[in-house]
Amino acid sequence: MRECSGGPKTPLGRATQGFEAHRAGAIPGRTDPPGALARLRRERRAVGARQTLRALHRGLAQVVYVARDADPLVTRPIVELSQRLAVELIYVDSMQVLGRACGIDVGASAAALVAEEPPADAKRQRKEGA
């Protein structure tokens, strides 16, 4: 096991180091900017980890929201893919707050604002297998 920047040892090793640093705020990712959650109610969205991942893979996600209290095993793939695709990532205090912002009565681990159609370059990348 390796230590992550003087922090606690993690049994998952290097794979979680970047994620844990990101979750702790060491890597850029905004926390609840004013009006960010209000956009979730007004605009087209994907709610939940599976729908958010699907939107990211299809190139539709414009902004991704992740609840800080969600299970890291669920949110890690979303955070890593958001970083790799350079999609804006916003952390929300709790799953309950994120769920309410999405207009549902239960908590949500992740959500995304989605575009109507994927950008042309995202379509090209999918066809090329990138």
C-alpha cells in the first residue's frame, strides 16, 4: 500500500489516489457554485450514476454533478471520465440535495446537464473508437 500525499493508506493503491485528491478538493473541481443546482431543474438532465455515465460516453454531458457522500465505487468512474473528457465537474454536499435539485424525492449520486445532440467531434471520436 502506498500513502497518498501524507494521507491515510488506501488498500486500492494508485488508482484511487487521484480520485481521493479530487474528492478532497486538491484537484480542480468546483463545489456548488451559485445557481449551478438551479440549472438542473430548468435544463435537460441525466439523473443517477448509470444515466450520467451513459451521457458522458455518448458525448452529451456538458456539466457533471457528483454528491460528496455517494459511494466512491459508484462515482469514481464518473469523475475519472469527466476529467478525461474535460467536462466541468461540480461537487454537491449530499445525495439528498442533488436529488432534490433534480426534482426527485430520493438521493442521487450523480447527475449531468446534457445537450440535445452530441457535438460533431464527439460523434467522430465514437466512430473512430477513441
